Amino acid sequence: MTLLCSLLPLSALGILEDLGAFFARGADGSATFGWVIGRILVVLAIVHVLLIGAALMVWAERRVSAWMQDRLGPNRVGPEGLLQPLADLGKFMFKEDVIPGHVNKLLYTIAPLVVVVPAMITFAVIPFTGTIDTNAAGVETATSWQAANLNIGVLYILAITGLGVYGITLGGWAGNSKYSLLGGVRGSAQMISYELSLGLAIVPVVLLVSSLNLGDVVAWQAENTWLVFQQPLAAFVFLVASYAETNRLPFDMPEAETELVAGYHVEYSSMKFALFFMGEYIAMMVGAALLVTLFLGGWTFFGLEQLGWWMGLLIFAAKVGFFIFAFIWVRWTLPRFRYDQLMKLGWRFMLPLALLNFFVTAAVVLVVNS
């Protein structure tokens, strides 16, 4: 960043300084008009990145699955088929929006939104990049950038991620079909089973960092080490629970086309059908971003982030991209569990492992701090 600034003319530097001052808070820490405008721009940027990312993930899933199965996949619309998501969007937008006469129209209509919106607003507290600042004593600290710097970021995530299942349950019930109803009931039972393990996997991170702010979690890992090295069991439980929370194979029991035709969205068509899939892919991005933030150093990478905020953004994107690939990889590698196997894994293995890890971590923290 310093090299870039040295190459810019003085007039351009002056403009950048004026912009920085405009978007900054007031001298007393108050929210100025420029700061509010800056927050709005950040939120709009995040929303657009999530929507474009969801479209690209549809393309990536089809291409990666084709690569794994030794076939071509989409390769006609645009270079390497990159414009295929735009073609799919046009198809969904111009398809007839059929609303069956036997459904509950209000709940049927709002269910897709209840799936998409919680997945999108969860990203508000996730730090996607930041800066490394050095104080007068020469101590380096990591300052994260996020849309909302909440001191209760972890609680916010646990509260909001649990709302997505309401969309699945409402969609299944409002469809007034035995297949959609069974898919909705499976979705709610699955969420309850794995939400406990997911929450308990985060608690040891909070115990070690002593903060619920995700920016503090990244800063702690920048100063010490990635938490995956200290909490490998918690990271594993969180990863498995993330697959279950996003209804991805081998945990896609709410859809299970071989049993329920399409599950909770069997009665949907047009853009309402597309919104369910958009919510699933955005939830995958959020799950990967949370795993990276909590256990893999967030936007830091062993000092490489000191090159500038842009490097932190690239590091964060690369880490998230790897785990998105892992989501796709697992889908086309492992077969679907039976429903009793899914429940057994959640209650008899994941939950006891998460509880054991929590108690051991709490005891170690107590001994070290006493």
C-alpha cells in the first residue's frame, strides 16, 4: 500500500485522504453523514458479492462435478460456460410462476425470503479484511474490517443462522404436500440436532479468546496461532455441523430426491424455486467464511497480510474458496446417510465430542489462569 501511494501523484493522494476523512467517524467517535454513506456502500458491496458468488458457485458446482465424473459440464454459454448462471437466471425469471391452489399463499410466498435473508445478513459481522497497525511501542495489532463491528458477533451469528430453517419448515408446510411436509420436518429436526454441536464447537474459541467479537478472534490468531492447531476437534465438529446446517450431501435429507422427489421445495417453481437454491449457496459461503474466521486466521496468513488490506482480502477469498470446493467435493464423494444414521451421528457422536472438547478446554483455561 505504501508503494502504491508513493507512485500516485500528489493530487490523487489528496483525493484519497479527503475520501478517507469523509467516510471516517467524527473526532468524538460519533457517526457522521460520510460514515453512514460508507456503511451503506459496504453493505451494498457485500450483498452484490454474495449474489454474484452464489451464481458463480452454481457454475463451479456443475464444472467440478463434471470434472470428477469425467464429463464436460456447462461450456457453451460464454468462455468455459461462465455465463451459464446468467442464462439460468433468465430462464427462471421468464418461467411461469405457478402457485398451486392448495397451498397457503402467504407462507408459500415468504418462505424463500426467510431462507435467503438470514443467510445474507449473517455476513454483516464477518471480518473480510483489515490492516496491521503498529503502535508507539512497536507492537503490531490486527484491525478487522466488517460491515458491523458487534461485540456480540458470535451470539448474533448463532441467533441468525438458526432462522434459516424456518424458511425450509414454512415452505414444506405451506406446500400442503406429504413430500414437502416431510422435507420441512426433516429440516427442522436436522437443524436442532446439529445446531447444538455447532454452538458447542464455537464455545472453546470464545474461552480462549475471551471475546465474542469476530475481529478479536482474528486478532488473537494473528498474535498467537491459528485456532485449528489448538482446537482441531472443535474445527472438525464445526465443519461437519456446517455441512448439516446447509443441507448438503451427505446431509441433504430435507430434499432427498430419491425419497421425497425434491422435499420442501417440491411445490415451487420460477424465481421462488431459485431463491431456495440461492439461500443454500449463500449459506455455504457463510459457513466457509465462519470456519476460516474462527479456526484458520481469517484474513491473516503468517505475515503476508502486512502487504495491505487488498492482500488480506485475497487471503480471505482464497481460504473461503478452498472450503467451498470442499463442500462440492464432499457432495460428489460421500453417499447420503439414512435418516437414522444422520440422527445417530448428531446425537451420539458429534454432541458428545463437542461437550468433551468444551469441558477439557474449560478445565485447561481455568488451570492456566488460576
